Amino acid sequence: MTLFGTPVTRREDIELLTSGGRFVADLDISDVCAVHYVVSTMAHAKLIDIDVDEAKSAPGVVDIFTATDLDAIGPYPMASPLFDSAMVRPLLATDKVRFVGEPIVAIIAETPTAARDAAELVVIEYEPLPVVVDVEEALKGEVLLFDDTEEGNVVCRMDAPGLVADFDSCEVVVEVRTVNNRVAAAPLEPRVAAAEWGADGRLHHYNAGQGPYPVRAALARVLHLEEDQIRVVSKDVGGSFGAKARPHPEEAILGYLSKRTGRPVRWNPPRSDDMVGLSHGRGQIQYCTIGGTHDGQISAYKLHVVQDSGAYAMGGAGLPSNARTMLTGCYDIATVEFTSVSVVTNTTPTGAYRGAGRPEAAAAIERAVDAFATEIGMDPVEVRRKNLLPVSAFPHVTPTGTPYDSGDYEAVLDRVLEEADYTGLREEQARRRADGDTVWLGIGVATYVERTAGASRSEHGSVELTPGGRLLARTGATDYGQGHETSWAMLIADKTGVDLDQIDILYGDTDLVPWGGVTGGSRSVQLAGPALNEAADGLVQQARAIAASLLEAAAEDVTLDVTNGRFHVVGTPAVSVRWNDIAEHIEATTAHSSPRLLHSEEEFESSGPTFPFGTHIAVVEVDSETGAVTLKRLFACDDAGTILNPLLAAGQIHGGLAQGAAQALLETFVYDEDGNPLTANFADYPVISATELPLFDRIVSETPTHINPIGAKGIGEAGTVGSTPAIQNAVIDAVAHLDIRHLDMPLTSQVVWGAIAGN
């Protein structure tokens, strides 16, 4: 059996499309109560009084909690020891609120309707405080969110010690300020969780996120429990994109609420709460300086990032570290420099969002390279070609110490140029301009490299033989839409010869799988994959010894034919032993108290991250009379090493391309000057649909990595990294003949028309 590299259809979809999934909101939990949070309607205010008396007597209310009731637990864990400790987030708002949507009161009731009705009876007295939503204004420190901080609203600063960009020797120096717009993750399924205390005296927590292990660790810290006192189950999930990787405070206290009420509880917020409560992504202002020669050689690059952290020092404040890691992109630049400052504002806290800092890094340098090309009057493709790292440079360590594993950047550039007919597109663009066509053509290029499996570089996997010859695999990687069950079954089938439908995959339960990591950073195939690969190898070796006994041969003379799953003596395939024969033999000759007949367990630890790369070319049309942008074509060559399942890989790329296009063209989360969110529902926040997207042109490339035995790199976020700057560059290119040098995302008709009208 040789399934590796075969487009096997997702086996998960059969259950999802027929009997349904195992979603937290649908779990049948006996006697469960509903939790609803009363959240702040003000962006910045002192809490003068919280009156819950009338709400407590409302029909169906079981109990009500405020911050004073939570003094036995907490605080909410800080995301990094580098952050200012004065900016710790309370579990429920205490003396003040700092963003619209911050939870203040927890209401536990018999039904969700009763909880929401009771929330209307809670009376909160606010004393308004000055508001700051602009990150650069917050940096000035004129409005402070916290007392006793080390530096006003600054969460942390970062730099790259010892690195200084040399612009003095440059013939040309260009500066460009870019806004990497704040976006809402907007997964199909909002945050949802449930908690109950079992007969075993332990907390049983049901989570919809990116893996139970980081959830268990966070709950243990918040609730002051040992990890073995908590069981976390995370099964089917309706999307996350990084935002649901770890529990928000509203989820973290559910176990405490359950203990206090003596009832199971479930929290399932409405979309309107989730749009302002679930962490947002991106939110950077990037100051890029790039320099080099008139003939296109880049020799200096500096990036300064101002990161909007939102109201608290959470994960978003650390995103610039990934921009530092991927500072130079695909380019060989002699001198570089990096600084950043992360700042709190009266807005929803920011965190990881598909790519988590790597798309931001690519967006910065790809805009800078285009700006440099425009300044010297050279085609942006030729500037890139002149500065790309050559194949001979790999493995390569960048000036910021990032160890690139493998790459052929010029090859993927050439393949996309050919597929898109770049020369023909430029000729068409020139023709339209010469003819005075009112629909302008724009061509944008982005050549990128990103890092995957950048943190937590080990993963658990085991494979066991069960009665009837079925195999059961356990993995610490949790599937939330990636198609893991299909991928892992393919890997194990290739090693064992067992049919896919005879292989079961178990994940997402801390009691059934001993440990694992978060499914994020595109880490699963390159970490969980090798762990299961090696575990399957170990199981084959165990089975081969038993098969040898049944065949009355030496183990070294027995081989496994993976095309049919039969063991036989080398050279005599007519007499063979199947996996179910081995299972029957073990059952007949050994007393077993469990269905595990043979068991092989492995921990795979990677020697480092991997670095997928690629080139995207976007083709857009801009209506000169309205500013409307239409994405006509998007050519993408994304090289993620050896591909396990081309069908799943294509799905990941397509999803990334769509989200990248959404940020470039439509999505941005907007606040007014008082901190009121103006895009807090899907009527105002424009999630992209098929209407705004073309059919994608995908070019396949595979450059294996030496970092893991599969040769695979991560692919889950690659599409997002390259598409956004390619589309942004394309729109700017479409209006470049008007001497428009830069436009910030999202490139809505209002933005584009404003630039056109100003010329």
C-alpha cells in the first residue's frame, strides 16, 4: 500500500455530513446550567456599583457571580514574563473596564433564555474615563489604562541586539509606513465550553479549541489544581484560526462556577459577544526602511513595529517576535535592524490569527521591496530575483539567527511567472493604459518564506493492535478541521498494509492520550506524523516476531508486504500471516485484560522548525470610476516540503488564500473614538465569500526538509502569508500610473476611490 502523496478523500466528512459531529453545544450533559456574561458597554470606565439583586430573583436563575466572588482563584495567566505585570487581566472586571465586551458578571441559570433575561436586570454604574483606541496615540501615554506600569501603556519592547542597518552606504533609501489591519477571527463556531465535576472528584472540561493540553495547563493555573485533577476533552471544532487555542477568562472560570453551584455548566455566547470577546488578529503599524543601489541590489532593511495589544497584555503583544524571526523574508540582505513596541488600547485584546506574526513580517518586507522597485524604476520581479537567496545558500542562518532548512525561491518564482504569463499581463496592462480603458489592471507579486513548528517541537504518538486485526492510533495532535484522521490513517496504512477503514484514530482527550501539544503553527504533520510513523514501525517489528513464530521462521527472514498487509518468509509469499491472525494468536495464548494486544509508543522531537516558501501573483481590476476592486486571478505556488495528501494540502492552501484576500480587500475591525465597536456582527463585518473570490490557480512544488523523516513542512498558514501582500501590491500597481505609491488595507472601493479622487 502506497498512499503517501495520494489525494485520499477526507474520511471525517462522512460523520459530519450525516449523523453530525461531537460539538460542545450539542453534548448531552445531565442537569446542565447555562452561563451568560454581562459584558461592558463602555470602553474605559470605573465600576462604581454592580447591582445584581433583582437579577438574582429572576425566574430560572441559579446563581450570580462578580469579581468579588472569585477571590479564591486566578489570576489569569500572563502570556509572557516579558510583559508588564501590572497589565494582568482579571477573570471578571474588578475596579474598572478597559474594552467593550469585557465580562463583568456571570449569570448561571436553568436555560440560556433565563440567563439572558436576567442579564437585562443587572444594573451597572459606570464612571466614564478617557478612551484611547489609536495605538500611536496610546503610545504617547496621555490616556493610561493601568496604574503603576513601568512605561505608560507599553507592554514590552523588542529588538535584535547587535544588528544595525547601514543606510549610509545606500544609493537609494525608501521609507513606507504600512497598516496591517486588525481583523476578527470569526470562526463558524464561536467560543463554547462546558464543565462538570465527575464522580471521581475531578473536573471534566469540554472545550472547542486547538487541543486539550494547553487548556488543561491554563485551567490548572487559574483554578489552583494539579493537572491530573482535570480531564479536558476537545473533539469536533467549528474553526479557530489561532483565536481559540487557549481558554479565555470566561471559559477558564467555568469549573469554579460548576463547583460553587453544584451543577454542570455550559457557556455558548452569541456571535455579537464573540465578535468583541474573542481575541482579534494582526493590528500592527509597520515602519519599513529599505535601501540599496540603483541597479536593484538591496543592502539594508529596517523594520519598526507598533503592535496593538488591545486592552490587556495577552498573546498579541508578543506577535512582533515572529516578525523579527522572519525579518528578511526570502532575501539576502547584508545589514538589517529590528525594533518593536507593544501597546495597550481600549479595544478587544489581540492574539494569534492564522500565521501569527509571519504574515505580518511578509507583508512588511514585500511592500518595502515593491516600494524600492518603484523608486528605482525597476520591475518588482527583477528586484526580487536579484536579491533572492540562492539554492546554494541552504541551510542558511539569517541575520536574526533564523535557521532556514531548505528552499529554491527562484524556481517557484519562475514557475508562477510562467503559469500567470507575467509578460503577457504587463503587456495587457500597458495596452489598457494607452487606450484609456476605465478598468485598470494591476499585477502584484509576493515571494515569501515562513516558519512552521516554531515552538513546542515534540509530539506523542502510539499505535496498537486490537482484536480482529484493527489498529488504534493515539495522537497528541488535535484535529479541528485539518483532516488529521485521514492523514494519520494514511501514514499508518503505508507502514502496516492495514486498510484505512481498519484504522481508528483517538485524540482530544487528556485521559485517553497521555500528553500532546497545541495544534497550531502548522506543526502537526511534521511532528505528530513522524511520531505515528515511528510507532507504526515499532508495531510492525513486534508483529513480525509473532508472525515468524507462526511461520516457523527466523524473524529476520520474515517481511511485511504493505500492499496487502501480509507477513511472509522472503521469497515465499504464498504462505502468509495476516494482522488478524496475529491478533487471534495473542488472544488465544495470552490472558489480556484490555483490548490492547500489541502496543508501540513514540515521542518525536524535531531538531528545529521548518520553513515553507512560495510565490503568489495576484491579478486585479480596478474600476476607475468607482474604485471597486475585483480579484480576477490568484496564482499560488506554495512549497511545504513533501506532501502527504494533495487533496488536504489544496484545501489548506485554498482556505489560506481566501483569508489572505479577505484581509487585503474587505476585513477590518473598526472602533469609533469612544471605543465603541462598529463592526460587531456579520452585517457590518464583511467576511469574504465565494462571490468575491476567483478560482485559484495552484502550482505544486515540493522541496523536502531534512528536519523530519517525512520531509514535510507545515502548510496550514502558507496561503495566508503570500496572498495578502500580493493582492495589496496588485491594487497599488493598478493605480501606480497616478503616482500613488501606497494604500493601506483593506483596499475597499472607498479607500481606492479616495486615492484616485485625490490625484
